Amino acid sequence: MAAKIAARELSPVEATASLIERIEAVDPTINSYVTVVAEQALAKAREAEDAVMRGEELGPLHGVPMAIKDTNYTMGVRTTMGSKLMEDFVPNEDSINVARLKKAGIVILGKTSTPEFAGKGVTENLVSGITRNPWDMRKTVGGSSGGSCAAVAAGMAPIATASDAGGSIRIPASCCGVFGIKPQFGRVPNYPVFHLWEYLLHEGAVSRTVEDAALMMDVIAGQHWGDRYSIPAQPDSFRKALHRDVRGLKIAWSPDLGFGTVSREVREICEAAAKMFFDMGAEVEEVDVEFFKGLADDFSTCFSVELAAMLSLFGPMEDIGDKLHPIIRERADRVQDMKAIDYLRATFARRDLAANVSRFLLDYDFLVTPTIGIPAWPIGLPKVYVEEVDGKPVGGADWIFTFPFNMTGHPAANVPVGWTRDGLPVGLQIVGRSADEAMVFRASAALERANPWIGRRPALAPPENAMS
């Protein structure tokens, strides 16, 4: 789109109007957007078109319409964080990733849905309700970037911002059959800070193709004074990495990271995808890893403590509790009496894990695993998540393989690699060495060439009883 707009072969106004029509036709069923700014988008598109016709210098995403996750600040546009506590909040500045995208020329279509404060792995909240999976309306999109992933999967945005504190890009990308990348911690600055998961949150990208995400990451990556953890952009464009093959690379394949449960069908699909790397000339070794065991408790401690601390800024729980989703309140209540020493012990475990993963990857160019051990699961389960996989009882995080790399900060992406017999997408997670997103992009692009997914799109016909 950007290339055609710059060449005057595509009108930004026509592109924006077409996507707004798509949103109006499709989103009442899927519910991926919280706020649509149609008039503002068309006005911005007209400005973009005028700039093209005047021959002005154009940014790399000039005139391209896109969606922004509702956790990113958008100046003058409501940003709810999926919470009744912020239902009417309108920021007076943009998040850094949004500001950089605007400078690159994008047109904002609207804000995409997220669970309350991005606090759980299914996208539903008290502000806008449930977001449904374009592949099966009875299934979840995952979370917390579920609105962004659903919008991209259903053709309501070509790209979207997304963020990830425990899998919030990769889980919904797997559920929705799109590409999503969580870059190295700090690669995309997090500012202004909302005091939420300062040590876990990664800002990233969701797209239908690997190259689209690489283009977006080239725009939003790089150090900023407002985020003391931010790191410089890599010297070369991420897009340059896409054209290199994987011949001669050494790849670690783990079906379960030594702790998890994976359905037979998901394992078969992901194992076949891992074998594709071997067919492309790489060495693939199935590995046993032990250092992830027991990590779920430490992650839950870090996640819940930061959530509870942030909520305390709104006031005592007895004053705000009735405005919170019950699951969010339960997670915050769980750690009210926790001692600081317990939280610090969890952060020590995180530091040790990061060193262990980095040491492990000295022997491999990257690691591949299932993103999650199951395809998209039904909406409305009593405990939100499934309680068994292939008849085996599981806990809440037993089939989730994303959160370890929020604890370590390593870059990781979800790549669509197949569909179940029921037509649900399955994703493979690619984890790179510290600060080596280029390798993640390189591997993802190679897999995309070997096993392209872009031609497969959801039918979007609501199944019988989908809305029950």
C-alpha cells in the first residue's frame, strides 16, 4: 500500500474509506474495535493524498491506514485500557510508538479492544464486551492484543500495534492466524508510562505478512529519553534480514519447554513446521530444557504485583472493585498481603532464567516451540481457560509457552504454520538470542516462503449459535 500510494497508484482516501466500510460490515459481529474514528481518518487520508499530489517527501508508511491497540495513548482519541476506570480518558499526547507511526505517515482507523489493563489472555472487558475469533465466532481471540489480531485477520486493518507482557501479542496471533512479534525488551520505548508491567511489557507489531511487521518495526524501534530501559535501533533495517535463508543454521526445537502440555494435533503441526527448517538446509535438534519448570509461579507473582500496584493508584479496592472485571480484581486481591521479599525473589528467578536462556542460545541460532499448546478455545468457560488438553487436566499456564520470554526479554514471534481439522490456526513461536530480532525476522520469513499463509482467510460466516 505504501509503495502504491507513493507511486500515485493508490489513493489514501480510497484505501481508508474501503477499510472503514469493511469495519462497518464485519466488526459488529467480531467486535475488534472499541473506538472507530472514521471522520478523523478520512480527513487525515485527504491530507496524505494532498501531500502526495504536491510531491512532498513521504514517510515509509505514508497514507497507510492502521489500527492502534487501546493501551497505547492516542492524543485526542479515547484510550480506555479496556477499563471502566478509564472509559472516558482522552490523552493529550501519543505513546512513542504512535508518535513515530504518525511521523511515518499512517492514518489511524481506531482503537482495538483489549482485556482490562491487558490483564488476561482473553479479550473481553466491561467497556466493549467480547471480541470473537474470525475463524470461529464461538472461539476466543486470546489476548491481550486480541482486538488488533482479529482486525488484521479479518481484513479490517493491514497492520496494528500490539503489546506483550506474558504472551499478549503471540497468543492472539496464534489464535487468529497472523504474524506477531514481541521484540527485545526495550527495543520499542514504552512512554508515557502507565505504571503497568514496567519490567515485562514489550511493544510490538501484528500483520498478515512478515515484511509488513518488519517495516513497522523499522519505524517504531529505537531509544527514547522517556524510557530508561529503551535501547537503540539495530544498525540495519529489519527488512534486510528477510531475504537471507536459514541454510547452515543450528535450531533448537522443543515441543513443550520441559514443563507444558500440547495437544496431539498442535504438536504434529508444529513438529512438521520445525522439520521445514531442516528441509531448508538447517540443522534441527530436539532439546530437553529444565530451567523453565516452576517459572509460572514466579511470573504470576511479578505480573499480579505490578497489576495490583497500578490499580492502587485509582484508590482503595473497596472503592474501585465494582468497576473491575472479576478476574482482574481476583488477581490483584491475590497479592495484597504478599511480602516484598517474595516479589524480589521472583525477580531474582527472572534474572537467573534470562542468563540460562542466553547461555543455552550460545549453541543455537534460535529456538522454536509451539506458541500455545492448543488452538483457540471456547468463549465463556467458567475459569476463562481450558482445564484439560486431550483429556489431561491442566492448570492455567500449563499450555502457554510465551511468558518465559517476557521474563527474560528475548525477542520472540508467532508464525502461522497450519490449521486444525476444525479450521483453527496454529502458531509456531520463534525465539531469538538477546537483541537479535533480525534472526527472528529471518527465520520467520524463511518459514513464510516455505509454507505461505496469506492466501487463507476466514469465511466470517457466524456459525449456528455463535452469539449465544
